Amino acid sequence: MEDQKEKRLADIREKLKGLLVENLSLEDVTPDEIKDDEILFGDGLGLDSLDAVEIVVLLQRNFGLEVKDMEKGREIFYSIDTLARYVYENTKNKS
């Protein structure tokens, strides 16, 4: 069961990395270069508030999830790992 969860989380991480690179104009970054625990905003990957809005749209379009509370969004959008865990926790009963 735990192996299945880790495999699903790894799949979600890979998908998220691809979506970020594809949709956020990350010109000199490939999905493989984004670390799972890398901070996405500020000094980390360098995303900004417009990117946060785009991530909200990507979560809705690709996973059917909404993030309405931006304070909670700060926690969710911290890294690929926190994003993947949010997606996993909120879609595991839907797929």
C-alpha cells in the first residue's frame, strides 16, 4: 500500500514538473532539473504571484482541484512535493 502511494506521488510530481515547465515559461529549466523539495517561489525556482495564479488554473484543469484560500495556498505551493501531496490527498478517492 505504501509503495503504491509513493509510486502515485512520484507520478504526480513528474506531471506537475512537466506542467510547470510547459505552462510557466521556465525557459532554461527542464522538468528533471526541478528538485522535489525545491522552493518554488522567490529565491528557489523564482516563481511569482502571476505564476501562483497559473498554478491554481493548472490544478483545476488537470486535477479538478480548487485552491481558494491563498494562505493555505502558500503551504501547498511551497514545493513540488507539497503540491504533489495536496493533489494526492484530494484526488485519491476520485481516480
